[in-house]
Amino acid sequence: MSTLLLWGNLLAFVLLTGLTVCRVLSHPRRMIDDLRYWGMVFPLGMYCVATHAASRCFGISFLDQASIAFLYVALATWLITSIGLVRTGIAAIK
């Protein structure tokens, strides 16, 4: 039961990350490399894996579908952060 309570609390982190991704996508020219963005990537991946493991452990099929959705959020965050890193590197070279 405590696992599900902690999972629910971490859902707020995923929602805040989703809002950050939307903010960055709405203003792509202002996207810069910031180490705080990399700090979001790893927890999102781990949250996705933990959601998948919890769905298998508790037999809740909804969590398995949710883990796939969280995977896309994690991949989008990783892609946006990587693009920001490359853009910052190119700007530093010029």
C-alpha cells in the first residue's frame, strides 16, 4: 500500500515535468542547456520502470498502460534536453 502512495506522490513530479516540457516547446528559441533539465531525465526514466514493475507486481493493467505514457514523457524530456545541449555547444563554438 505504501508503494502506491509514494507512486501517487511522484505523479506530481511527472506532471510538473510535463508542464516544463510544454513551456520549452512553446518557446524553442529560448531553449538553453541547463543542468537542472538533466536532473529531470533520470527520475522520469526510473518512474517509468517503477510503474511498469508495480503493474506486474500488483496485477494492475492500468499502470502498465500508464508506464508507456510516462515513457513518452521521459523520451521527450531526454530529446529536448539533448537538443538544448547541442545548441549550446554549437553556440559556444561559433
